[in-house]
Amino acid sequence: MKNLKIMSMQLIVSALCFGLTSCGPDDEPVEPVDNPYNTNNSYNTEETNNTENANNQQAEESVEQKVMKNISAYISPYSNYYFNISITSTIASVLPQKNIKYLVECGYGEYSVYVYADKNNKFPSTYNIQSYNDDSGFHTQMSLSIFDGGSPYEMESWYVRTYLGLLKKQSEGESLNSDEIACINYWAKKLPEQEVSAKRDFIGRLCVEIDGRRYYYKYFTCRN
């Protein structure tokens, strides 16, 4: 009987998640990248008199300055398992002909997962991504779960969307079957337990990738 209930819960999750395209985060590992705002990676101009290297350094610094001046972001206070992220950018207008992508990197103690915050995301519905361009620049909004940082919370990342989806159905007056009610009751207890350690260890940062190189401009945790 217990196995039948577990199988029933899995079928419910699969059915709910089908409409979302996917229920898991884009959990490909992050490629090692330089953090241009880390003082340990600062440019050393004292050890070279090479004019070409100096010019390259100035060019890189100019890109960093443009990133800071032309990208703004707002991250809502953490609530109900989620961060809501809004990004506005005019970087494409000052760096034309560049391949530009917007990302969120996150993890627990270290950055182990990245999620595209724009049209490059494979699963826009999963993260509620809405992106558009207008006369004021590029705009994107997305929702990121506290459990979207990869191991050891892959299952919670999947089920939190199902759990909240069922609660929404219930609040809108839709009737739930016994398996759906059992799913709500189980995760109503399980998610808060897992949330404690996830909130403690979660770290996140926003970056823009320009021609393959990432520039970081905002960091956040549940303690912000």
C-alpha cells in the first residue's frame, strides 16, 4: 500500500510538471571563470611595460565599468521558498555586435549551478522567465527557488513547484484527490525541514556573459 501511494505521488508530480516543460534546474556545472571584482584577480601593471598588455587591461576594465553602469538588478527579499529577480540592461547598446547572455549562478557554499535568466534558458516556464526589449533596453524577470542550487536539494527543487502548484489549485477552489492531498501533507512537513539548511548555505550571484567571459555585478544570500 505504501509503495502504491509513492507511485501515485510520482504520477501527480509528472502530470503537473508536464505543463511546465521541465521541473528541474539547468544544473550543468559552471565552467571556471575569472571574477573581475575579486581583488585577488586584480591586474598587475607593475610587472610589465608591454604597451599591448596595458592596452588590453584598459579595454577589459572599460568593459567592467560599462557593465556596472549599464546593468541594474533588483532581488526581492527571500519569501515562500523563492527569490524574484529583475534585471534591466542597456549593455547591448554600448557593446554592439557582442554575444550577450544573462545568468544566475548559485549553490550551497560554492557556485555549482548556473541558470540562464533570458531566452537562452531551456526551461523558461520552470523559472517563470519573462524577457523583452523596449526603448529603455532589455528587461528580464525570473523566479529562483532556494532549492535550485543543485546537490543535495535536487528533489526539493522538483517538488517545491508541485507543492506550491497544488496549494494554488486548492486556494482557487479546485477539488484535489486523495493523492494530491497526501502530497501536500507530506511536503508541508518536509520542505520547511530542508529549508533551514538550504537557507543557511545558499549563495547566489548575477553575471552577464559577453563573448564567453563572465562579469559579476550582484551577490545575494538569504541573509541580505
